[in-house]
Amino acid sequence: MKRVTTYGTFDLLHYGHINLLRRTKKYGDYLIVALSIDEFNNKKGKKSYFDYQKRKALLEAIRYVDLVIPENNWKQKINDMHKYYINTFAMGGDWKGKFDFLKSEGVDVVYLSRTPEISTSKIKKDLKLFKQ
């Protein structure tokens, strides 16, 4: 069985996220999503609309996702690759090159292009415009 993983906040879940998960799942038989916990998001300077448990429930309802695990910090990725026997690590293209160090752990690293017309940041910005 080939295992693939991706990491993220997945707040205000939208079709760009679904596209990423669908395309990531094509690299393996079993998709593990590492979901940033609220405390880690705060350290990154992010504020999620939905808390960790709600974001986790949304991800678990998606047919492409087989397992959701917590992302507690930046440094856990190497350990996760071994703990979950990951074959492929996939991230959005905006992270290109940032996780190439995982190749030395025997993991294929792929960067997938983003869905250009949508992002959580854009949704948040657009919602502010509607509020006025």
C-alpha cells in the first residue's frame, strides 16, 4: 500500500482544498492529512474560523481522506514520515522547495499547483467586502 500525506490548516474548506486532496490521493492508496492544531496556528500567526475539531470533522467527511492526524509543530514531519510509512509528501506549489529535505528520508516530494481563483485568504478578504 502506498501512503501519501499533506499538511495544512484547511480552514473555510473550499473547492481548492478538495482539488488538492483529490490530486494528492492519486499518488497513493491511503491519504493522511496532518491538520494544524489551533495552538500551532496561533504560533504561525494564523487565526482559524473553525476550531481544530470542526476542521477535522470536515476533512474526515471527504472521501479522499483516510486519516487525519494533528500537526503540532514544524519539526514533526520527519518523524511522521517514518511513523506512518509515508511514500509521498504533497503540498501546494506555493511551498515549492521548502520540504525537499524529506527526500533524504526516502520520501517522494511533490508540489501541486494551486487552484488559482480560490484561497482561504481570498474568501476572508471577500467576506470583509460583503460586510460593508
